[in-house]
Amino acid sequence: MTKKKIHLVCNAHLDPVWLWHWEDGLTEAISTFRIAAEFCETHAGFVFNHNEAVLYHWIEQYDPELFSRIRDLVADGRWHIAGGAWLQPDVNNPHGESHIRQYLLGLSYFRTKFGARPRTAYNFDSFGHAEGFAQILRGCGMDSYIFCRPDHGTHELPLGAFRWCDRSGAEIVARRSDDHYLSNWGIRETLDAWLPHYEAEPETMILWGIGNHGGGVTRAQYAELQRYIGDHPQYQWHHSTPEEFFAVVHRQSSQLPEVQGEIENSFPGCYTSMSRVKRAHRAAESLMRTTENLCALAWWSGLSPYPAEELQHAWRDILFCEFHDILPGSCVPAGEKDTLLMMGHAQEKLRRTRLATLLRVLSLEPKAIDGQVPIFIANPHGFRVRTIVEFEY
């Protein structure tokens, strides 16, 4: 008789901002990654999974020695680069272009620093999933998706993996982890509760590791897991990755049930809070769009170099503020204050970049003749606009 395979995916869900400042999230990331690296180096067969490129970027900046250890572990297959995005954002508020940039920036970072290319996206703690997100994931080259919310018992979904489709015809293989990303109430209790729940699933993936927030796996957890594995020889246990699990699922994708439309929602009240954060984010997104358009047109016309570095710095601010405990409005007031400062920094950066580009373009204009007052109006869109323009004269 073939034993059922259990994919154990160890992770450490870590919020850079929630009930604390980003500085606290940064130092917790360093601590968490140190513990995870030690486990990978000490325990043969153990695999640690983590996403959120921003955390690796922090480690690279503030603990280069640890970053070097992680690169070695990734190369040896003991640390798995997962997810692919810059961080785990809110999936409802941001513009579609912002979602694309989450993966463009994250995947570029992982390819450059680790030679890694994740294919399974995940947002363990985001509060709901807009319909068009499936199309965005496919367009970013992702072939599978893991999420935890809306939680099991609050929104009906098929058990295990399913095909998530939108009205455009795009689809991606998705799976809600009903067991959630938390296992700090005990490995034995977690597995006793959820292995029977997943009995009908051909192979099962269990997320484990301490969350929330940070800490990774503990010696006590690992010892408890080893005892549990010894007590349950009827299963084939495997320290795994999301990509390994979905490689099996993809072979049966044509038989999976289909889910269409939105997968909503958790904590709807937070979407009406911290309106200043939401307004600042939308203003920054809009300013980014017009600035990028203007800079691209000026570069295409040979009038100005493209300010890629300046724009990327502003994008990092915008993407960070899309985190699922920031943009919806579920962080503490200190987080709101930090976010408004960061959004102000992004907008100031974009305004300076936009003005510098405009001045370079206008420097090529001929000198005005006597008695003439030149007025310049720039259209940053890729189409003609008929509107009223107000300016000081």
C-alpha cells in the first residue's frame, strides 16, 4: 500500500509593520533569518521557505554575513526562495500596475541575488482576493497560488487545490491552506486536527513554523515534529517547498474543481479606516503613473535620460505601503504615521524627478521673442486630453 505523502512547508510569517514600527520588523527579520539559517545548517533534510524580497534586501543591507550564509544555503537547496513578490500586499486596494511591480521588483531581486525564480505565489494573510488577481499572477509567470484568508469556515471553497478563473479566461491553480500559517499552538495539535481534514486530498501540504510574527522554527517544535513523524509511520513525510507540492497538483489540474470570481473577504471594517493612508497611496500611484509616462516620452524622444534609479526608489516606498497590514488600515497609529512619512517621501521624489525631466525637455525650446510670455503645458498621458488647465499668470 502506497503511503500518503505529507509536504511539510516550514515558514515564518513576518509582518514588517503591524503593531510595531518598520524598524522593529527589520530587527525581527534579522533574528528570524539567523535562527532559520542555523536550523538549515544543523539539521539534514530540513528546508526553510521564505518570500518577501524586502526582508532579504534588509538582511543584505544590515547583516551582510547572514546574507552570505543564506545565499550558500539557497545554492545547496536547504533554503527555498518562495513567493516572488516584494512583500505580501493587500490584494484589493492597489492599482493593477502596482501588483505587477510587486512581482517585477521581487522576481528581479531574487534572480539577481540568488539565481532563483519562484513559480508559486503566496499571500498567507491578505484579507481577500480580487477577481483580476488571477490574471495578474499568470501574466507575471506564476503558475500556482497559496493563501489562507478568507479563513476556512468563513468562505466556502473546495478542499485542497482548485482552478481559480476570472472572466478574461485566465486561470491559476490555487489552494487555501485551511490549517493556516500558524502552528504556535503545538505541532501535535495542528497535525491531529488537520490531517483528517485533508484525508481526501491525494497529497497534502501543511504549513508550519512560528507566526505571528517571526521566530521561524524552534528546537521544541522541531523535536515535537520528529516525535510525531515517528508515531505516524503510515504517512510519507517530506520537508518540502510549495513548488514541489504543486508539481504533483499540476499533473492532475484538468480534474480540479473550478472557482470563478472574487474570493472575499476578511476584516472588511479595516477597509474604511485610516483614510489618510489610502488617499496618500492613491495620490502616489497616480503621480508615479504620470511621472513614468513623461520620463518615458522624454527618453524616447532623446531629450532626457530615463531616471530608472530614482523611480525605483519611489516604487519601493509605494510597494512597501501596500503591505496587507498597512494599506487596508489594520496597523497601529504609529504605523499610520510612518506610512504617511514614507508616502510623502515617494511623492517628493517623484515631483523632483518630474520637474527635472520637464526642465531638460524645455531647455531645448527656442528663446521667446520680445513681448512673448511662453506657457508650457505637458500632457503625461499616452493620448490626447481635452480639459481645463489652471495656472498662475
